[in-house]
Amino acid sequence: MHGPMEHSTPSPFPAYRTEAVETVPGNAAAGVLILCDHASNAMPAEYASLGLPPGELQRHIAHDIGAAGVARHLARLLNAPAVLAAFSRLLIDPNRGLDDPTLIMRIADGSIIPGNALVDAAERTRRIERFWRAYDNTIGKAIAAMRTAGRVPLLLSVHTFTPVWRGVPRPWQAGVLFDPAQPDMSPPFIDALRRRHPDLAIGVNEPYSGGLPGDTLDRHGVGKGLAHTLVEIRQDLVATEDGQRQWAERIAGALRDVLDENRAGDAHLGADSAHVQRDS
């Protein structure tokens, strides 16, 4: 494990990287915690690529292409902390609940995963503790640290999706996912993205449906009563650093609009409350 890196910005937790998690420091006052569940295709040496040819680890089945770069650029633009998973989703998927049958995938987009075919209960437990729980606990600690610093964080999760699925092109440049029963801040965030970028096709719960029980935002957003949203970006648009930076700027701009509107609303409510108190 690397030691904490120096960072001039006040941070609610230190920057470090292990085989399970990477953290990017930021200012708790930013009010945002950035998450990236499928940031990495890294595989510890003893797992030997799970028996897959090396090229398979470059595909989306192993990680969300471009997502880590977007998350890091967002952290810089918003001066916000970030938590990124540092292992491949093929080992164990940190965006699944522990009772989800796809927690450890045996087949992913047509590819058989030899190293997952005979995973027994003991190996499942090892992967949960070594990777899944290490990442999950770090998110929990980051949230607690931000609360201790006096700011309840908004959670922003970054993912990417393939341009084509089973031969069908996907028309959206990006999508915003959320649980329809817990829409939270997602509708105003979608409105802000569309207002700023009317030329882009921004999907609502596309290309996937939001609200997966037990996923990261269910555990840490819904379960802890925190505002949250998930952004999916088409992978061909963020395959380069320029694309990652451009999309981070788009997301950051729209998010600032939502945060500014919320602050203005809070100030208005405070003024109304003061007016009532003076007249009572």
C-alpha cells in the first residue's frame, strides 16, 4: 500500500491506493463525493486473469472504459473527494448486493470466465472481504468523514456503457439512472444537462434501469438518506483523455446548477422562516 500523498486541499480522508480501492482527496465543503465502481480492470497476479485471454481484460466486461478518467477530472473540477474501485468487476462486482447472483459472474457478455466457474463459498468470502468490503467500507468512511467535517455529501456515481449492445446501436450519448421510487436529485440534474446541452441525447434510466436493490447507491444513498445520482456515458465518447475531460466539464457544470438552485431554495426558505418568526 502506498502512503498518503500530499495534497494542498483540506481533505476528509487521505489519498491512497491499495489493491481494492483508490481515493482522491478533496474539500468536504464541495458537498459532493464521487464514486466509480468499475474504474479498473486490475487483477492480482495470483488470479492469472481468471483464465481469460489478455485482450478480454481490455473489454467492458472487465471495467467501465473511460469512467476512471471522468471521475478523476470531476474530482479536480469540483474540488471533491472520490473513491474508485481498484480491481476488476470480473473478480467481484462492487455495484451488486451480496445476495445478487451476478456478484461473481461466470459468463459476461458471451465470455465464459474460467476462474469463476468453480468459486466455492470460501473463495467467495475471500473476495468479499478482500475487495468488495474494502471498497464499500472506504465509501462509508468517506461519507462519515464528510459529515464530521460538517457537510452531508451528495453522491455522484460514474459509469460508462458500450455504443452497441447485441448488434443494436445505442442512441444516447449519456444517461442518468435512478430509482423511480427515489428520484431525489436526478430529475433536476437531467434538466440541467439538457438545458446546457440540447444537442445531446440524455437518456432517463437508459440504457439501464436504475434502482437495483443492494447496489452502491442503494446501500449508501437510499440507505443513508443521501442525495444521489448515477451518470452513464457512452464509451466511445470517453475513450480518450480529451473526451473524459469534456464530459467531466459537462457533468460538473450541470451539477453546479443543481447545487446552486438548492442553495438558493434553502436561502429562500430561510428568509420565509425568518419573516414568519418576525410576524408571529
